[in-house]
Amino acid sequence: MPAHLSALVLFAALSGGTRESTVYDSYKQAWHAGRAQNLPVLVILNPAEEANASAVDLDWLRRSRHRRDLLANYVVVVVDASTPEGKVVHKQFGAAALPRVSVLDRQQKWQIYRSSQSLSAEDWNMVLEAHKKGNPPPPRPKPAACQT
């Protein structure tokens, strides 16, 4: 087997075959990609660089192999809330505090998770694991009717 072919086979075997998630900076593009791929969308709304709040660091988030594998179940979008598009998205999500993390269901109809709290590594693991299937919330039961 030629050396370059051997290296290619070795690389493929070591990569594990997991899909590396694409990170979008446009909410609209991520929304369409989520619909097309039937995947939940992880939306990260970050404050401006000069803001007092600290932004979610995507490089830190990907540092763990476990979280990289979990992120592969999502379409990921990181939006700078100080840009014109970011201001619109920020308003659309009704987020007062930044950074804001939301997960949309795989049909992009529901926010199935949202938080403006600082998330630890373990918190991220739990959120990404809990919502990786992107299932919409269960239907609400109808209110009881009084029949007299």
C-alpha cells in the first residue's frame, strides 16, 4: 500500500467518523441549516467585546472531546449581539442578559432551553446531552372544563 494511502486510512480510522459541527455567525443561515439537517440549533448570543460581561468561548467549549462529540448533534451559531443582525436576534430571543444560550428544537419552532447564567463545563455537558435529539416540548394538557 503506498505511504500516502496508508496515512489517509490511518487518519480516517483515528478521526472516529464523528461529524465536526459547522459554526455559523448568521442566525438565519443556522436556522435554515438546522431545518435542512433536522438538527437542533444551539444559539449563543455574545455581548460586544468591550462589554463588562464575558462571552461564551467556543474554543474552550470544544476543548473537551466529549463536548465536541455532543456539539456534532447541533447546528451551532454564535451571534455578536452588538452587530445590526445581532441586535435583531437579541430582541427576537427576548434576552435581557448576555451572554444568552438557547437551544431550538430540530424543527426550529420552540426554544427548548434558554439561560443567561454562566455555565460550567459540567453544565454544558448536561445541557448538550439533554437536548441533543432536539425534541419539541410535550403538548400541554387542555384545561379541565366544568360540566354542570
